[in-house]
Amino acid sequence: MARTESKMVELGTKAAEFALFSPTENRVITSTSQETDKATLIMFMSCHCPFVKHLNTAISSFANEYMPKGLGILAINSNDIEKYPDDSPENMIKQSEEFGFTFPYLFDETQNVAKEFGAQCTPDFFLFDGDMKLRYRGQFDESRPGNGVPITGKDLRQAVDALLNNELPSLIQKPSVGCGIKWK
């Protein structure tokens, strides 16, 4: 597993628009489908990455807690499934079912969406305000596989809480760390 940090895309960047197929919902979903007037989280994930596996349960709990509060969430898998078949749409469905994901999980087969967002790793978190301007890009928290730090979601929670309370998140943001996106 190659440790890769997320690219710290400039805050205020407008979210790219897209339409991707969701294997979990068997339909095309647009970038605006989960948009709310407060906050929208777009996560780049995968099925096989140990960093994502480490957070799957916590991400599911986080979504169940924050979606009812007004957070829109979309997850995207942009990995090359020819070289990494574990990230196939079928396995995305299994992952979603196993962990009870309540958010759409989309497949970026062309990898164009990941490139437009500047996504570099899985997991990679992009939090947008009600105008779809980037307000947080960084880690879920300090926990990593094997480091013994409890998973709390502290960093992402603080950013989401700020937006839900009509405030801007702190400008002190640490990049996410994970497996590099598997480019074609």
C-alpha cells in the first residue's frame, strides 16, 4: 500500500458538475442530487484500500448521523478496475451493503471526475458549502491503520458542524492520507 496524501485544492474552488452511474442504486446520479443549502460532502473511496477499510464503519455512522442534519453525501470510486478488479461495481455494492452506506456510491469509470476534483487518494474528502464552494479538504481524523489512534472523525466533524451552523471551517486543515488512486 503506497501512502499518498490528498492534494490541498484551493479553498473556495467551485465543485465540478458530473453525472455518474451508481451501481448501488442502478441509475445515473448527478453531482447536484445530494446538494443541500448548507453542506455537501464528496468522498473518493475504494473497496480494497486498507485506509478506506479502516474507516468504512465510521463513515457509515458519520453519514447516518449527519445526513438527517442537512449534510448531502456522495461517494465516488475512480480506481482502474481492469488492474484492480476488487474495486469493481459489484464489489462496491457488496461494500455498501456490508457497511450500510445510506449515500449514493458512484463509479467514475473514465476517472475524469477524480481529475476535475484533484482527488489523489482514497479516502479523499471534499466538503462544499451551500454554493458548492470548497470549504474543507482533508482528513477524517488522525487515525490510520495500525497507528492505534481511535477513529473519531474529529477533523471532518468540526468542518461539517461549522457549515451546518453557518460558519466557515478552520483554515487549519491536514491532508487525508490513503492509497493513491489507481490511474489507468
